[in-house]
Amino acid sequence: MTSVSSVSDNSMASSTTSTMPMSAEQVAQNIKDIARKIREESARMRDTVKVICESGAIEELTDAVKEATMAARDTSREISEAARALKDQGVIKATATAVDDSVRSARETAQTVKNLSEEAKRAAPETATAVAKASETAKERVTSVAEETKEAVKEKTEKTKARLKKG
């Protein structure tokens, strides 16, 4: 006697939950059932592939992927061209120089205010508090101007990028 796993009607997967001795006729019938299911599923796959091909879904998907790829390529080229133009026009270098100049100026201003504050303490101790407050205000203003300069340079860079992208 032969022992074979049973096969469910809805699937090709065998069930290993129970094995029973089977006669040769039963084994032959199981093989015939499996072969019939293979033929049925093959026919269903052929029909599905035929419908998909005839519907144009494959071509539509291919076209969509092609368009997305070309859009990514074009965007990459535009970004590269904009970056190259910014570099060639010296915008990046000018931006870095402007930031460095702003920082240097802010430090010089802070040092000058500090020196004035020390001189004021020695010359007129009563006004030292007022000078310290003025020093703090000047320091805050210098920091604010430096930030405004950075922001203005950033905006100009973005506008230049946008202009280059359009043109």
C-alpha cells in the first residue's frame, strides 16, 4: 500500500495533517485530479495574461514608468544646470564672502562696543550701567543685521535659481 498526502479542491498545496494508506486506484485518481487542476489553472493564467495584454495595461504601465524616468532625468539636468550657473556667476562665492564679511563686521562692532564700555566704566562709573545696556542693544542689533544679511543672500540665491530654471 502507498501513502499520499491529501490535496484540497482549492489549492495545489498538499495537506500534511493526515496520511492514510491508499490503493493504487486512489493514487491514480489523485494524480488525475492534480493534473486536471494544473490544466485549469494554466488556462486561467493564459486568459488573465491575454486580458491584460489586450487591455493595454502593460503599455500604459510602461509609458508611465518611461514618463516618470524622463521627468526625473530632466529635473536632475535642470538642477545641475542651475547649480553650474550659480557657480559660474559667482553667486555661491559671493554668498560665502557676504556671510564672512557680515561675521567679521559683527565681531569688530562687538569689540568696539566692548572697548567703549570699558572706557566708560573708567571715566564715569555711574553711566557704566547705561553703557552696558547700550552695548547689549548694539550687540543684538549687529546679530540681527547679520541674520538679515544671511536671509537676504539666501533669498537672492533662491530667486536666481528660480530665474535660471525658468530661463
